[in-house]
Amino acid sequence: MNYRRGFFRAWVMLTVLWVAGVAYVSGPDVYRAFDQAALKEAVEKDPIVEKGPFEIFETPQIMSFHIPGDIPDLQSLHLEVMDHSLATVVASKVAFIPHEAVRSFLRAHPRIADVFWRDTLIDAAVFREWVVNVGRRDAYARIAHVLCEVYVRLRAVGLVNGQTFEMPITQAELGDATGLSTVHVNRTLQELRGNRLITTPKSGRVVIADWDHLQEAGEFDPTYLHIKQAA
């Protein structure tokens, strides 16, 4: 009982930290690579993307998508300079938290620190899977895999309607996430629709028509997401 009360108090304190720095962000970058890391971000509404240091390249490589509830840069607590950029894909509600406030909170509540550490390990698992996706799978499997991942993650936080979910990214952005040209992305989506695995009734909305075969097409195994099922 004491543990449960302590955990509840810790959760209340964390909520206060979140509310202290909420902003609506609309623009290319929340943080740019090589910025000094001083604040943390937590996505409260709408997705953002994590990108490589695009100053070096003509086109950025999108390395992950973040959904509402994510804290996309926990590693910045211990790294002084950002080595990647964070960008919104639509106008988004983002909470900014000073690093020192987070550090003090975690020192006072080590059980929450364990949860944050687990989150960084899951991020690493996702990055490994994305390396495999771009490096070893063909275009059809790459896009199918990304669609499966986004759907499963959104489903875990109650942001799907049956097998329908919102994915407000352009074909160019999907290409940046999968190492494909916009033309190749367009043809692959047509193929997925033609094989009746998905439908896209409107821009930014995806309906999974055949979940089993979409998973098979994307060689998708959700183990790397480490999503705990509700009891």
C-alpha cells in the first residue's frame, strides 16, 4: 500500500512537470542537430519525427516516428549536444521540461527512473529494427513494416478505430523513413492497395484490410516494441 501511494505521488509530480511547459509547435524542427540539450520534450498530441543530422545531406533520413505519450529524447539527459533533430509533421502539442527538473524528480523517485531507462532501451530496439528494415528488406516489406509498427503503437495507447488509424505524413516523408524515392513509395502503396492489404480512403488515414497478410508482407514481429498487454 505504501508503494502504491508513493507511486501515485510520483505520478502527480511528473504530471506537474509536464503541465509546466506545454507549447503548440508548428514548423520544421522542435530541436535541430548540434543544438545544446537543455530541455526535454514529451509529445502530448499529434506525431513528430526524429531525423538524422540533415545539414550534412540534401534530404534528411527519418529514423523514427513518435506518437502521443512518447518522450523522444530521454538520452539528452546525459548528452550535452543533440546529434539528431526532432520535427513535427503537423501542428503538435509538445511539453518542454527543464533537464534539471527531470533529474531531481528521478533522484527522488528511482522507480520512475527505472521506467525511463526501460523506455530508452525500447527506443534502441526500435532503431535496430529500422536499420534492418532499410538495410535488408525490399520496398514492399519496408512500407508494410512501418505501417504495422505505427498501427500497433497507436493501438497500444487507444488511438485507433478498429483497424483504421491516422498517419498524417506525406509520401516523401514515408520515403525518407524507408530509404525510397517518392515515386517508389507511390507505386508500393498502390501495390499494397491492389493486394487488398490496406486502403487509404482519405489523405493521412490508413485502413488495414488484411492484418495477417500485412504482417507477413512486412516480416513484422512486434516483440521489439515490448508492449505489455493489459491483464
